[in-house]
Amino acid sequence: MEVTALLRSLLLLLLVTFSCSQTHGTDFPQVDPDRQQHFEGDTLTVSCEGLNGLMGWRVMKRIKGNAGPCAANWETSTGSCTVEGAAAEYDSGEYWCEMGGQQRSNTVNVTVTGGSVVLESPVHPVMQGDNVTLSCMTKQMSSSFITEFYKDGFSIGRSLTGIISSQNLSRFGDGFYKCSISDVGESPESWLSVRVIPVVLESPDLPVMEGEAVTLHCKNKVTANVTADFYKDGHFIGSSSTGNMSIHSVSKSHQGQYKCIILGVGESQERWLSVRENTPKEAPVLIYLLIKTVCTSLSAMLLLLL
């Protein structure tokens, strides 16, 4: 058992190391306001501070193929970069973070338009299944605009509020999104990146009653390997060669955050398992029977007295 536990610890350490090497530099700059598209004249800030827990990042940009620091002065270009009075010609492009010429983040796209409509969409990639909200904004004030949203040129929905929000949006996958407002115009296109989670833990969405049986399913789309380790509240609770873990009779002690890890593939997001107490139903029945018996006895005594 000790050897098995040691091997598992070593494998998990290798997995964490592998994951870190894969995700190194995959963080993104923060954009405020948090959207890809902006009107000309807007003020926006691109920040890298605190990325990977480090300070001293420099915000870089590439505009029409020309790369350089976001700030005008290279020596003072660390920290955040604020663009005031944004212009389509000078500020639309890619932005990223660099440190010492060796560490570099992923890029974010910023589009500045002189048009009347912008699409408010996530700056960073979203996970498949996430609830994604797209908003269509215009400088004109009105409450009767009909808004239509598009992906890769095809309509995906209409809205009277200028907002569309759904988990289905992230299931549409990567693509170019835009919106149009009747009698006003349409926004530029923005790329929305959707990431697929390699490992998924399937568990009940609704609370389960004490005493019921629950099965957790650990699934992946990468390999045929289904051997999974299961965790509750961060603590290892068992392994399964089938990717399934069953709890034959749940109790309140089973309530908590669950996740699973498939070695060499990755780990799932945490899922909350809620357990409801099984309130006894016999007590109200017993009280009813007791009251009925007392009432019957009293009625019999009254009849005898009469």
C-alpha cells in the first residue's frame, strides 16, 4: 500500500509539472473595460501586473504589423498602459505582456471602431459549457432596437434587449462574432475562442436525498485511459479503473466539492454535491393517529354520559 501511495504521489507530481509546463505563459493581459471592441474616443487600460505572480511586466502591442511598447517611453513602459482617446488607426491590434525578452503571455485583441455599434464579448477564451454573454452597444439612446447576433456570418439569435446569454454560445465553438442593430448599423467582427475541458466530472446537478445511491463519472476526450483518482474537498478518496465511483448510501458527510484526475490528461473542474436530510414522514402520521384516538375516546365518554 505504501509503494502504491508513493507511486501515485510521484505520478501526480509529474502531472502537475507537466501541466505547469503546458500552461506557462498562457495567461492574458487584463483589459478595462473588459471587452474586445471600443468606440473611438474611449479610454481603455491594458494591464499585466501580477501576471504569474510577478511584477515588472511590459505591455507590448502590434498595430498593422509594427510591434513595440504600448507606452510611448520604453524606460517607463512597465505596469499598466492607458490609452486615452482611442483611435482605430493607432490602437486597434494585438496586446501582450513581456518580461526580460524571455517570458511572454498570450495576446488579446483590441478593436477600436469609428462606427456606431460595438459587440461586447469576452476578451479571454471561455470554457466549453460556460455561460457566455454577448451585448450589442450603441451610442444612440433607445429602448426599441432589434439586435441580431452572428457567428461566421450566420445568424445565431435575435434580442430586443441587445443582450444574448446562453451556455449554447460556448458550444458553438471558435468563430468570428458580430451584431447588428436595426436602423443603426453593425459592429466589427471579434474572434471568440472556446476551450474544451479534457476531463469532465459528471455528478448530480440537483441535491440528492440521504440514503440514495450516487455515481460519479470521470470522462475525458483525449485518451482511452479511464483510470481516475477522485478527490473531495481537496483530499484523495479513491481510484477507479473504470472512471466511475459509486456512493451506495449518501449522507450529509458526503456533501462537498468533488473533482477527478486522469493521469497524463488533466483534472476536472470541481463539482458541488449537495445532500438533503431525509426528514422522517412517520411523525405527522403518529400525531394524527394519537389525536384521532383521543377524539374517539372523548366522543365515546360523552355518549355514555348522555
